[in-house]
Amino acid sequence: MTSVRNHRLLLSGNKWFIFVIALVAGACSPKMRTVPKPPVKTTTEKPAVKVEKDKPVVKPAEAKTSVISLILPLGLDHLIPGVRYKAADLKKANMSVEYYQGFKLALDSLTHTGANYKLQVFDSKDDAAQAHSLAYNPQIRDGELIVGPVFPEDVKAFTAVLTGARKPIVSPLSPAAPATSKNQNLVTMTPPREYHAQGAATYIAQRIKPKKVYILTSGFSAEKLYASPFKRTIDSLSKRRIPVITVTVVRGDLKPLLPQLSPYEDNIFLVPSTKQAFLMVTLRSLDTLSRKYPVVVFGHPSWEKYAFLKAALLQRLKTHITSADNVNYKAAQTNLFLRSYRRAYHAEPTEYAIKGFDQGLYFGEMLARGDDSFRKPEQNDYAGIHNNFHFVKKPGLGWINTHVDILKYDNFDLKKVE
């Protein structure tokens, strides 16, 4: 468990004050129970005919304490006098604090059901060497669950030490493909890009069932990381009955496609690019095309964060994207979490706090069962606030969450369609 010097912290707001207090005083969250006292005799009571020796008070059995280790890039060495956080390091530290707060809130809520946890927090410093060193720490190795490190290189360095079959090691935030680590114990919580492509392809093949699908690329090889698994999934599900036509688009010129398009049925276009210049030109060309031909666009999951893509344009193109971070703020479950988080931390939860809460609740509930459920994520689905968890187990790669939502622009906003 990390220890922190008691001096003024440099981060903005009250997050670090809350974090240090929680870390020092509340990182271990056992459920406290009172022991019932024997009744006190009064003077009006009649003496018993038979005097027996007082029986010893039997304390109620305590639930097993599950030890969980969080390994986060806090960068606590920046708190040394004379050292300041750089902007990038400060962002990582805030992310760590927010995730920790969400995770701990989940465990705290579970202690009311009788569960016990000891939550240990370690600083990876976003340094591969430090992450590698932490993998030898007996406090971490001997616990039930390890959550972290966060970044791909740190995960790779950490898991390189713990290669034998053991308890799960959770990669909490990174969407990096588990093949980069190749560890049988790894639990990848954020669906990698290929599962977004598979999700879009499955929706198209099973729900829309088009006669053709067009992939519009800019020619950059990085787009194949999305386009290739998309095509493989379409081919597999349709048994190659749905042709997938890949076209390299230059300066938005879509005229070569006109003879193949249907004027009556939806023409499905996948655009896997994330390049602003290419997207601006190509989507405008598709917008022009949509005046004569029905157009439905499937875009990269990153599009949701691009301010240069206007909702009005995307709505005209009937744009769909996949998402693993879709929060329904009208849901009762979400509002209950928001109230609890605000009451506990006097702040608004970020996406990292929400992910920390979902993951803390998911693993905390399984650990509380007292069996080996937490070792079998593939048998335990979960509907969270930001995403659902549906794991598949891959030999040598561990468990991968494959669930993504399909969102569509409707009324100038993204709404879930599946």
C-alpha cells in the first residue's frame, strides 16, 4: 500500500485532498459489526433456581476479506518539494484519482451486504520499469485481484513477470489488443478496435441485410485494423453472400460507384478513417450522393469525440457508430450512482469514475460470493452504467470484453439502437 507524505498537494480542486484522506484512512474497507452484549440483570429479577456459568459471547462470523490491489499512474514522486506536475502527468494523476474514487465507492456499497475488502493502491508512475518491479511485490501477488497497470507498455512489463496460471490481472482502461501482452491471466475490460468492427458488421449482416457493403478508405494502412475484421465478419456471417467492396476515395470522388448503387434500397458505407481532411471531403460527397440514393454510413468509434463532425450532417447520412462508453443519464441505476458519488466526493463523476464504479461492482460482487467466480469472467455477464461486460476467453490472451453498443444519430444526438 502506498504511503504519502503529509504536505500541501499541487493538484487543482479538492481531488487530491479527498484521495489522500481516503487512501490513508479508508483504503481498506472492512464491514464493521458490533458484538451483542449480554443482558444486564435488574434487582426485580427473581434468582434462577439453577445457577449456570456464564457462556462466552460468540461473535458473529466475519466474511472473508478479499485483497484487491489497484496499480495506477499517480506519479506521487511529483509531490516532492520543488517538483511540479507537467500537464500530461497531471492528467494521468487526475484520471487515477477519479478511477480510484469510483472503484472504492463500489466496494463501500457492497460492504453493506456483509462483504469485506482490503483495497491497496500502488503507484506505477507510468513507468514500465516500475510496473515490472511491482509484479514482484508479495503484497500484490498474494491478493485475490490485481487491477492495473493502466497503459499498454506498463501492462506488458507487469504481466511479463506473472506468466503462469494464476488469479486474474485486470487491464481496466486500455483498448489495446491483448496480443500485445500475451498473458493468459489478463482481463481486458475495454473492447479492442476489432470488436467494434465485428459489432458493426454483425449488426449490418443480421439486422440490415444489405445486398452490398462499400468500404471507403483513404489508403492509409492503419484503417485496415478496422476494415479487415469488419470484412471477415461480414463474409463469415453471410457466407460471402453479401459482397464487401473496398474503394480508395481520392478527393471525395464517388462517381465510379454510381453504376453499382441502388436508388431504392439503403446503400451501406463503412468509413474507417479518423483523418479530418479525408472525412470532411468524403462525408460532404456522401451528403450530395444521399440526395439521389439512400445512404447509411457506419463510422469509426472515435467519431463521437470529433467536434469537426457536425451532428446535422451525420444525421442526414443516417450515421451509426459503435461505442463502449454509452451512459444513459436517464436510467435509474445511473442516477443512483450520481447521487452517491456527489454525496461521497462533492464532485461530478467523470468517465473514469464511472468505469471504476462498474468494474469495482462487477469484481466486488464476484469476490463476495466466496467461490471462484472471479476467475471465470466468461461465465458472468454484467450490465453496467457505461457498458456491458460479455467476456470471451482466448487461449494465451486471457479474457476479452466483446460487448459494444450500436448508436445512431437521431434528433441531433446519439441514441442506442442495439
